Amino acid sequence: MLNFEFNGRRMSAFEGDTIASALYASGVRIFSRSFKYHRPRGLLCVSGRCPNCLMSVDGVPNVKACTERVRAGMKVKSQNCWPSLEHDIFSVIDKIGRFLPVGFYYKTFINPPIEWSRVEWIIRRLTGLGDIEEEIASATGKGPKDGRSIHSSSFEHLNLQADVAVIGGGPSGIFAALEAGNAGARVVLVDDQPALGGHLRYSGETLSIDVATGEGAYSGLKSSAVASTLEKAVRDRPNMTVLDNSTAFGIYESNLIGIVRGNSVIRLRAEQLVFATGAHEFPSVFQNNDLPEVFLGRGIQRLVNLYGVIPGKRAVVVSNNDSGLGVARTLMDAGVKLEAYIDSRKAVGAPETLAEIEDAKVQTFLGWAVKEARGSKHVSSVVICEVDNEGELVHGTERVVSCDLVSLSTGFETEAWLLNQTGSRTIYDELLREFIPRELKPTVYVCGDLTGIHDLNIAIMQGKVAGLSAAVNLPAMERSSELKVEYQRKSLETYSRLVSQYEGKYREGMKRTRGPDVLVVEYPGSDKMRKRFVCVCEDVVAKDISLATFEGFDDIETLKRYSTVTMGPCQGKMCSMPSLHLCSRVTGRSIAQTGRTVSRPPYVPVAMGALAGAELHPVKLTGIHYKHIELGARIMDMGEWKRPHVYTSVEEEYKAVRESVGVIDVSTLGRLDVKGRDAGKLLDFVYTHIFSTLKVGKSRYGVICDDAGIVLDDGTVTRLSETHYFITTTTGNVEFVEEWLVWWATALRLDAYITNVTAGLGAVNVAGPKARDLLQKLTTVDLSSGAFPYMSSAEGEVAGVPCILLRIGFVGETGWEIHFPAEFGEYFWDTLLEAGKEFGVKPFGVETQRVLRLEKKHVIVGQDTDALSNPFEADMAWTVKFEKEDFVGKAALVAAEKKEPERMLVGFVMKDSMVAHDGDQVFSQDGSRHVGFVTSSKFSPKVGRCVGMALVTPEHYKEGSLIRVKSDDALNGAEVTLAPFYDPEGKRLRA
Amino acid sequence: MGFLLECPNCGKRDVYEFRFGGEAHKRPRVNSSSEEWMKYVYMRENVAGVQQEWWFHRLGCHKWFLAIRDTRDNSVSI
């Protein structure tokens, strides 16, 4: 026994019980209160298709109690009622229901006598589904441990592939899977139940199966025993994957099936799709048809045969097809007294079963239907009535049958939603009164109840045909041995022929027993019966549908939106057919003409967390990362990278770089190798500068623009040999630059090959007046300014590590950017710090680097430029070489050069001790006009004041121009400078 | 969106392995009119139907290729 809590009460359940079966067995009859009228609702479908048992489980709202297994200790709460399910104050709305007609909100709040904002809080309190509990809403990650934990790490994604995917594990799905598997296909069978077998698990019948199906051996056995045998047969096959408890919720392009299984989403890709999704029942529409203990027939069978729950004492079975006879038998076998068997047909397909029912002294009413159910919180009796050939109730024939349980076997609807998502169509079959598949897309097969035919023999053979067809049409099968394929084609022919024979017989039988259509009871005055529920999700009654159709919403799609029918949690599973019938009746169009609404994924609600999957955020660490941690660096995020922000203090680090030497880990820079005969040509075309004339061993700064002339990236380009260039890009932008270069190389058909070498290389920048002294200790490469001038490069060993050395100076000092195999990172770093001790070397972080580069007015693309900046505005006109015949952005830049720029990037120095921040707005000196914004700003130790860069209108692009920076509501004075703040001639850089 | 795309190097792969590179249009000559450049840089056809477009196999061979895709049902040919 398992114990759990329901509304604070201790409950017990058997292993395998669902919440609903355990509660029902403990005497609970009301499972929810309805959406609008707060009417009591009980179990209906017992299969997760209707909205009647939605509950809050361990804080997760809207869990279907009839499919959720009981776990020890779980906390279950009812929803949408106060103070309790049995006594809900808001059920008073039910008494004034006639004031809430269809379109209530539209009609009441469009020209307000009542202000929406005044009543919104009341209406929100009264309507709506479950509440999200506080702790869940704040997503603290402290969810319950088992199963439904809300912590993101419990969600995951899985990818699967199959030759044949079979959706639906009922008898025909199982035989489809077995046949496809026998033929050699890799099969995945998807079923939403904990065990395979479909209705065989709970129908409780003794099977009679024809020898012709090839499965005659199962004849005479109990259906549940056959279900277990078949399940074992499927699970034992090596080329078969069974996904139980898994619901296919959507079919996407290229046969991608979205499947939800608990907290996981499975992406299944299959060559062929077999749909064996079956059919579900829905209730017919009569007065008080929503009372607790009015069940769908199969719901009763599930309760009795799956969970061993006796659902009532005195039952009435209402039917219009042969499945009602099966329910009657289930009830009699369970010892429930049958008060009456009511069938709207005059003849049944299984007379021997009817005879058994009559033998048991049960009153049978053929050609009768239910007019009304009576009772307040539970059904206590039904009013039944004769029907004529048109399906009209015959006035005056009413009889009252008292009972405490009503079973409805009033129609099947094919579960074609997923099938429709493949683009395959369904049409309404007047004889079968169901939408059946037609015009199947290639690679799509159907079988079983989904075809509108409810016959086990046919289902088995249809399954075999579908499975075999799917397998023999696999591209891979054409290559398999002739003989085997020949044999499969033969048996496919045989079964196909048998299926059409049997189907013909089945249709003849349907014609013989066909009765009138009493899906929605109507008779003079029935409009006053305002509790004939069509949609139990949204509390839409028959009158609402008629009225809406009458008001002009007579297209099924507009009717849906206006009345909200089919738009509730069940998404039309209970109400689609009845609303169609009503619409067709009012408009005089046939059901086929009326058509069905389109159903999009997801077929069942899927948790957002499951769709999102596990929270897997990529993190990139440089090869030196753990050394930074050892040194006590404060780490910051830079895109996916982790970088040291600062080690000790900006002042100390700044001083080291400016006065002796500093080292910074720049492994996050993007690095690309460009090789090939046309490598120079490619770079000339993609960068605004010229690189084909660059001498081997030299470096040059470059800017990449797009054809609109917008700056995309910048970096250095170094020529290592005639056909080999080495490029650095902005941190985080390397993937883009790679794609960009490869694209142009492809589009221009150039002999140039781009390799992203970022992950393979570590890099440090050694900068400062003592940088040369430090490095010369570790390398034989001549670093003297004559041999290794600014903007040149060399390949050589430093500390025994093979390196590329670039003499560039982002921070404005003598310095080398050294690239080396990433695996030497820690050794290289330690060696540099050790060798630099005598010079007072200090590691410096990103924050210090930002101060250093800002003093040099070195631009950071994306920080000091935006999505509209061209090189002229960025004050980098010198990088644009118009003498080239063509390059990316040339046409736009030629045009831009002729025009006065709209804004210019300038440097500025704040007056006195005033401070500016990144993003502060800039105004004219008199404060009257907005002229731009600050892109970067920091305190400069060199200047002793706050300095920065700003994009401003061109009239301020002159030395000494006065501007004001708005900071903390004050307009602080600043002065424009065009030269760098530090070492404007670049003497230190070149030293 | 979950269709398969056939990379000429790697074969059929999930579309999430690729980066969409937009409609394929011929780049104007450098001295073309500004109208032509404006059209090339800013205007897109956005057809409901078949179009030629660029794709980059970012989680595969890192190659660009042209594919013909029907924007209505994402069926692709090369």
C-alpha cells in the first residue's frame, strides 16, 4: 500500500493505482469544479483525454489525476473551488447561468456599463485553471525530489532514429511493429500507456479471432492475457524499441516526431510512419450530461479491469454502437446491477451478447435514448425516451430509471490529429459517422480504430499490412535479398485482399444496424434545457453553439474562436463532434461540408521545461584559467568565456604595465588560419585594408564591413608566408568571421581555406617598458626594435614552446602578443611570471586592459561602434583603401564618404572630478540639444580625470569642442580631444 | 522547424546543424546604381514558394552551399 495526501487528508492506494482510481475507490466522486459555472465534475474518460480530473500534484498544476500514478507521499490538491470540492461557494454562478450567454465577455465589456478593470480581479478569481504555487513560480530549484521536480536539470532531450515509427501500441500497432520488425526494419513503438495492448488491456472480453488473420491461436483467450503475450513478443525483439508512457505530441517536417515522456522530450526521426492512434469516445449531449458518475463506457472498463474499482451499484448503459454491449458485460461480470441497457439502434451487431443481457433479466430498450440525467451532485436517475427514425425524441414516452452510474458508449472519434499534421487528410464517412483517413502522404500508413473500423480481426490485418508496407517501401529494403522481399510482397497482397473483404462485410453490418443520429438530443422546447454540455472544459452548452451559429459564427473556425468550444484543456477531444453536429444542424450543411478545425502541435500539454530541455550552458575556459583562480582573480563572463576581471587592483596592475611589465591572458581572441593561393585576394576583398601587398613577417590592423558599409569586426592580419595568413578577431566573434570569410571564398570561387584555430591556441600579451627584457630571457628570437619593429611578427620558441610572436600594442606599450599551443598554457604563464619577477611583472585583467586601451583610444567593435557605424564615423578612415577595384562595402563606403557623417566617434575628458559612464547621453554645451552618447568611459590615471569616447554629431568633431555628459541628472562639462590621451605619437608603442 | 537538409559533403542532417545564410542573390557590380545596391543590401523577396538560398554547415564540414527550398513546406533539393 502507498500513502498520499489529498486536500490534506491521508489516502491509500495500491501499487499501480492512478490518483483517480485510488480516490474513486476511497469514495471520492467529485474531482473538479467546472471552469465557468463551478459545477461538480467527476471522472469521465479515465484516460487523460477530458478535463474533469485536473489537479495540483506536488505544486504542479493541471495534472491529470486519471493517468498520474500514485507515488508514496505525494501531495494532491483540487483546483478551482473554494472552500472545498463538495461545497464550492462559486457554484452559485450555475444558478444564474442564463445570464452568461455565449460571447459574454465580448457583449458585456465592449461598451461598458461595467468597467473591465473594475471586475477583472473577480473574474480572474472565478475562472481559470490551477494556480502555480509560490515556490514554483520563483523557481528556486527546490522542487520535490521524485519525478516531477521543477529543477531544470531534471529535464532532458533525447534523439532517436528509426526505419519505422509506430504510434499507438494497441493491437493493430503491435502487429504493425511486429511485421515491420520481422521484415528487418528498426522499429520504434510509441505508446502513451504504461503497458502495451490498447483496449485489450481493459475490455475484459474473451477474444474470437479468425484463422485467416494468421493469429487464430489467440482465439478463446482473455483479452488482457493476449495483451501481455503480445507486449512480451514486441519487447523481446532485438530491433524494436518500445517507448511506453510516451505521448507523441507533434509531427514535424521530414518525419520528425516530438514525444514527451515524463520530463523528457524525445526527437524521433523515422523513414516511415505508421499511425495506429485509435479512436476515443465522447459523450452525447443531453440535459445534465456532465453530472458526476456519468462515464464514458471505456472509462468504466478501465476502472474495473485495470484498477479493480467497482464504479457503482446500479448502472444504466447508454449506447449507439456495439461497444456498449461490451461495457454492459464488464459491469455484469463485476457484479454491478444493470438497471437498463439503452440503445438508439433497433438492431445490434452482436445479438448473442444482447441475448445474454436479456437473460440476466436486464431491461433492454432498443430505439431509445437518454433525454436527461437527474441529481444534484451525483446522478440519481435518467429520463429515457423513444426516438423516431430521424433521431427526434418521441414526446410522451418518457420513463425514469433510477441508478447511480451511467455509461455512455455514444460514439468514437478517430484520433487523427497527429495524422493530419503530416498533411494527410481525413474525410467524414456518413456510414461510420467518423472522420477517416484519406489521401495519405508518402511514408504515412494507418491501421486500426483510426480507420473508423472497430473490429479486432480487421485491426490485426490492417496492422500487418501497414507494418509490411512501411518496411518494404524502405529505401534500404530494396537492397535486401530478392527472395525475402518477394515473399513479403506476396503476404502483403494476401493481407490487403483480406482486409478489403473484411471491411466490406463490416460496412454491410453497419448498414444493417445503423440507427438514427441522437448525438445531441433535440425536441420542441429543448432550448430551455440549458445544461446540455457540449464542452466540459469551457462550459459551453448546446444552446451557446446554436446561438453563436445563429449570430453568424457559422464557420467552424469562427465558431470555435467565438464560443471557445474545442479551445479548452482537452483541445476538442470531448466536444469536437457534438459541436460539429450542432453547427451542421443549424446551418443545414452536412458534417463533411462543415469540416473539422485544424489541430496543431502539441497534441497534449507539454511542460515548457521539457521543451527547453536541460540547462546546458556552454562555458569556455582558457588553458590558463586555473592559474587565474590560484592568483585570486575575480572572474567575469565574456560571452561563453570566463576571464579574469582584475587580480589585485586596477591601479596596481595599470602601474605595472605602464612602468615595468604586465601579462594578460588573451587566449579568448579568435584566431583563424587562412591558406591558399588566393588567400591575399580574399582578405583584400573582405577587409577594407590591403593585405596582398603585406610583406611576410608583417602585421596590419584590419576592419571588416558588410555591403552596407557597417563595421562588423576588426583585428590584426599577419602574413606568415606567401600563402598563409594568421588572423585575430574580436573575442566571441570568431565563428561569425569564419563563416563570413568562408562564404566570400565560396561565392568568389577563391582558392582559400579558412581554419578556426582558436581552441588550439593559447595567447598572452606581454606589455610594458620591460617586456623586451623579460621575453629576451626566454627566447633566442632577436627582439630589439631594429630586428623586431612594431607591427611585425616572427615564429620561434619562447621558453621552449613553439610560438607566433606579434609585435602589436593594444594597451599602448612595447609588447608582444604571443600565440602558442593551448596545452602549454599553465607552463607558459608560470614561466613568464617567474622570469618577470626581477622586473616586478604583474598579471592584469580585463578591467585594467580596458583602461589602458581607452587611454590609447583603441576602438572595441561592438562597444564603441554599433549596428550603424561605418569606418568614417569610427574615425578609422585610414583603414579604407578605395584604390582597390572592389571589396565588401566599397559601394556603400564610397557613397558614405561623400556625405557628411551623422555622428563621429570622439574622445573626451571630463571637467574636474566629474564622472561619466558607458551609455550616458551627451548634450550640447548649453544643454539645449541632445548630440550623442558615451560608448566607453573610465578614470584615466594618466590624465588624472575621467576620459572616454562618445558618438556625437559632427560639429563636435574638433579639438576642444565643449559638450555636456548627463550623469545622475546632472549635465557635467567635458572637452573633446581627437588624439589619444596617452602617448599620442606612439613613441612608447614603437620603442 | 525540424526538417532535414542534405549537405553536399556530409549528407542528410538535422537543420539545426546549419546556419541559414539568406536568399541567394547576385551581387551588383561595384559601379552599379545605388538603387541596385539598395535592393541587394536591404530588400528580400520573402516568397511563398521555391527559392535558392545559402546554408552553412556549422556543426559539420564548415562549408557553404546553395539549396533550393520551398518555403511553404520546407522541402529541399540541391
